[in-house]
Amino acid sequence: MRLLAAFAFLASATITEAKPLADIQAAGEISLCANPNALPFASEKGDPPGFQIEIARAIAQQLSVKLRTAWIVPRRRANDLDCDLLMDTILVPGVQPPSLKTSIPYQRSGVALAFAPGRQPANTYAELKRGTRVGILHNSVASMIISRTPAMMVPFGFEEDMLDAVAKGELDAGAVSTSSAGYFNQRNPGRQVTVVHAEDAEPELRWTVGVGMRRADDALVQRVNQAIAALLSDGTIAAIYSRYGIEHRKP
């Protein structure tokens, strides 16, 4: 998946000495690394900016500082741009380097099943039947899960192309991120796919996400956690996801 690959790329950067909260407050800004062309996650064009940017801005506002976005493009890594935050960091033990500090979770995510209009959906991956044409991303964990079923796999390079094929009825279903599926349905009201949270029954395909902090001291981690808790409590994070057609599944 694009999101998983992006953050494996970001987290591979060497993390330097801690950056105190006091330094961020003195500078009046905190920086975020993001992909410039990855809606609904983030976009350099800014209309819309992507939910990662909007949530990061809300966190920065809670910290009473401005948000500066550093755009990650090929051959530019997080340490090259010296950013502080990585949104949607996967909170699974062993996935992130030990030096990357992480926040409390703000969303449940994973790889759902999206079914074509008019198709009878399966509730779990294990219930996929023989003859069901399921789109998968090349060499993904979802493809390994589906290989244990009698369903037929059809490989794709991008989730957007897969969802388009599902909506056209060229596929019966597709294994896609919950965020991509929700955003697709928002942009295509006349040919929406049916999203089933089949990942709930597959530990390898479900996870929570939070904020990764590359150089944070304990004080910054605490303040970011307080900010996330406040934004969850007052509905801000749920409202941001809703603007992109994405269901907020509170951890």
C-alpha cells in the first residue's frame, strides 16, 4: 500500500538528538514531513490539503505554534528535510525504529475489502469464495491472506486503479486501505463501492496510527498526546476525516 511504503521510507532516516519542546515553542513552529501528491492523505496543492495536513495543523494549534510542511519526494528523506512529525505512523511493535517516539493512537486503520455495486459482500477474508475476482497490490500482506482462500487474485500497482475497476464491475472486490476507499466513494457518488471492515478479523491487516516524532523530548511527546486527546474528545479529528469521506474509527 502507498501509505505503508511511504512511512517505511520516511522512518528509514537516521534520527538525531532530541529536539526539546522549548525549542519548538521558541521558534514558533513545528515541521511535518508529508507526500506532496497522495490524497486523501496529503497534497502540496492544498485544495484540499489532505487529512494528515489538517490533523497536523490542529495539533500545532493546540501547541500554539505554526505548522511548516516539508514535502518528501523521491531521493529526499526525512533527515534531509529535518522535520519533526510523521503523521499516520503505524503503531505496531517492531514496525518503527526504536528511536522514533510515537504518540497515542488517533485512528484505527487497515486493509478492508471493497465490493463492486450489486455484488454480495463477504464479511471476512476467509469467506471469499471460489471465482471471486479480488484486486490486490503487488507483494502485499493482503495478497498472502487472500492466497489462503479460493478467490482469484488480480494484481494492481495503485489503489486508485483498483477501486476504479471494482466500481466498474471489472472486479468483484479489492483489498484497499480504508482511507482510499472512503475518499473514492466521496468523489464517486454515482458508483460507490461497498466497504467491509474484513481487516477486523485479520491481525496482520489491522493497526492503529498515531504521530511519529523523530527527535522529540519527553515534554513534546506529552504535549502532542494531550493535543490528540483533546482533538479526539471534541470531535475535531472525526470531522476532518469526514471531510474526505473517511470513517473515523476511534482507537
